[in-house]
Amino acid sequence: MDIRELTDACVHCGFCLPACPTYQLWGAEADSPRGRIHLLRQLADGVTTADQVVEHIDQCLGCLACVPACPSGVKYEEIIEYGRVAVEQTRTPRDRALRDAIFAFFPYPRRMAALRTPMRLGLTPPAMAGRTARAAAELAPPIRPPVRLPARIRARPGGRPGARRAVVGLLSGCVQHAFYSHVSAATARVLAMEGCDVLVPRGQGCCGALSLHAGRRAQAMRLARRTVAAFTRAGVEVVVTDVAGCGSAMKGYARLLADDPRWAQPAARLAERVRDVTEVLAELEPIAERHPVPLAVAYHDACHLAHGQGVTRPPRTLLAQIPALRLIEVPDGGTCCGSAGVYNLLQPEPATELGDRKARAILSTEADVLVAGNPGCLLQIDAALRRAGESLPVRHTVEVLDASLMG
């Protein structure tokens, strides 16, 4: 769809304003969804130039909270993707070097895993020095031994050998593989105990979500093609993700690769089979016994799960199935935590402010643990809680379910 047609759908009603985190922070029209839409329409019409809008595009988290708030059905996700690509060529050499340094590591799990210890020490490539290096040091997770999953995990319905109910493929990803492979292991265990054969296709890697959300479209398309190839070869019925940003990007592969004559149809077929792990589990009739988990759990809606995919009920349904668990809503209207891909590295000041707001809202619940469905959120919220002097555990949704099923 042409950018002019996309922007014409916006009637500038203002319903998006209270939903937008950056508008909440600064109250600036240019840093609201309708303001950015207006700027990008001016850019498309030649009224303004990319260097005049780049700051406001960069300050958008891409959280998509404006999408469900919009009564006109504006496709902001497509508009902001256009904007991010449009401003890429107008960057200063320093800004370009910073982004090149980040994306030389982040879509590549092995490189990122090798960067974990230097990140915690504030030692990063020279182009990432200064505030980006400080942000990386604060966000770096504890170093854990990586969990290498086998190519196939057999179904064990209810924890016992038995007939499988489905065959699913699991995305191992990049950040997830480097920092949260234990979560992928929990995902595989839970799926197996609910009767699924879990395939982990070799040669998959990053799905391209981080690159896509940062305007690096060519890199995103290259990584998407590799992901489509890996899962197409695997021949699975469903592709499961336990990363909100990945699921959102993969469900949009049809649009990303629409103009590629070789990959358009395979990408569209794959996109239709992508499901978040909570969607898959909520659709299956539970057969594995849930053991009590006597905790008060605050649930955080990851933006690309709630707004990007519209998945809000399944995680809550699964958590509510666990005996003795008390589910608590975070009282901040689902505002973004400030992670947003690599936003917290590129825009650390607003990301920190949003993270601190999120931490205060979480702590007000007096919960025992914070649960979310995206590794970026887990890193961001954990860092914010540590800044607040709190040691509240932060866990992925599937880790809590895994603990219940494993007793």
C-alpha cells in the first residue's frame, strides 16, 4: 500500500495521544503517532526532508499501543516501518557507525553470547562507547551456561510416553538463544508434556525482527528468508515463538517479502502458521497436571504480543490454570517498559524513564514475581527494578508454567 494511502487513513482525532509513551513523557505533537504520521506524509510529498524528521522517528518505540486505540484502523505499524527505512540514509557518520556496531552483533547469537561478559564490564566496540556502553552494561543479564536443545524433543503427554497431539517447530532466535536459552528449554518441556513433538530446525538463527524494527530492511529480509527456509524444510504444522517481537515480525513476513518473487508465497504460508507459545498452549486441552505455585504474579503485557499480535488473553488463561497462583494486573495501562528492540541502547534516557515508571507500577502490586513474554522486557524490567534497589524475580510466562508442570 502506498504511504499516502496509509497516512490518509489518519483523521488526527487524537485517540492515540494518551496511549503513546513518548507523548506521555514530553507532550510534544511531533512525538505522538498522529504527529509522526503528519511528518511522514510531508516527507512523502517533498514538503520536508528526512533529516528534519529523523529525531522524531527514532524516538518512537514502535510499541504499537496506538494501533488498538485508533478508531480509524490506521496501519501505524506499516507507516513507522516506512519512516524508519526513509531516514536511514540521512544519518550522521557517528550514528551510522553506532547502529552498524550494534547490528554486527545482535542478530547473531554466537557473537552476542561472546559479548555478554564484556557488556557487563562496559566493554563494547568503540562505536558503542559512552551512553550506549553504559546502557549495555546495565542491561546485561547474568551469565548462564547455554542450553543446547536437540533437533527433536519427543512428546510426553502428561509427562509419560504417549501419542503426540501435534508437531511444532520452535524458534531459537538470537537474543533468546544467547541470553535466555533456558526459557526455550522450558518452552520445549511444556510443549512436550502437553503432547507436542518439538522440532528445533538447524540453520535458523535470527528472524529479522530487531533489524526490521530499526529500519534495516535489507538485513531483515535476508534473515527472514533464512528463517522461512529453515522452517519450510522442517515441514512443521505450527511455528512456535516465545519472544513477542519475533512473533510479531514473523506474522508479518507476507508483507516483508511480498515483492520477492521467489520468497513471497513461502513467507506468506509460514506467517499463517506462526503462533506465540501461549496461543498454542491455550488452544490445547491441558493434559499435564498443574502443581500449586503459591505466588502472587504480576503480568506485564509485552507490546509486540499485546498490540502487535493481539495476544492478551492466552497468557492470563494459562497462569490462571495454575493452582494457588494469584494473578495481578500491573496498574499502568500496559504502557511500554522502554525496551523496544534496541531502543534502550539507542535512546537510553527515555528508555530509562519508562523503565523506572514500569518498576514503580510493578512494585505497587506487592507481587512475588513479575512475568512477561519477551526477553527484551525481562532485561529492561530487571534493570529498572535493580535501579530501584529491589530484587523482585523477573520470569518468562512459560517458566512459571514449567515450574507448575514439573512440580
